[in-house]
Amino acid sequence: MVPSFQERGHVIEQETVLRQLEATLSVHKLARMGHYLDALRELAKLPFLPFNPRVPDVTVDALQNLSLHVQACVPYLLKVALTCLDNVTDSDGSLRAMRAKVFWKIYALISLFFL
């Protein structure tokens, strides 16, 4: 039986959520092992939380469009990002820019849920 267009769309959506959760787990494992720079590199690759200073900011609407499972991980990822940033040396100022993006996302989340 050939899956319908709607079923394929649902499967693609679930695969996307799974990849996002796998990326979150990868960041978690790297940070727990003390590989802070590697964890920051993985965080910078996340399309739903682009911390890369060369990538435009994500809007609050984009965060609301994430699955509930991934949304639940966002505050933890922000905490991990701050922990990692506190444990690496900023030799060229790029980490300062990343820290600013993290704080902006924290503010956006607070305003989304509490204001």
C-alpha cells in the first residue's frame, strides 16, 4: 500500500522532530563530558536555535512552531549554552556575540511565556 500524501507529510514531520531531539541529546552528552567547545559547535548548527553570529535570529514565532517535545528542550539548551560559554576562552569575540544571542533567546522565551 502506498502511503498518502498526508501520511508522508506526517512521517517527514516526525523524522524532523526525531533529528532535533537527537541533536539535543548530542549537545547534552558533549557538555556532560566537558567537551564545551564541541557542544557549542553543535548548538551553533541547530536550525531552530541559530547561535552562529553570522545567521539571522529566530523569531519567537519560529520557536512556537516547534514540536512540544523540542520546545521543552529549549530552556535546557540555553542553560547548556551559557555553561559552555562560561567554560571556554573567547579569543576573537565570537563567543561574546554568541552569548548575546543566547540572552536574546532567553528574553524572547520569557516574554513568550510570562509577559
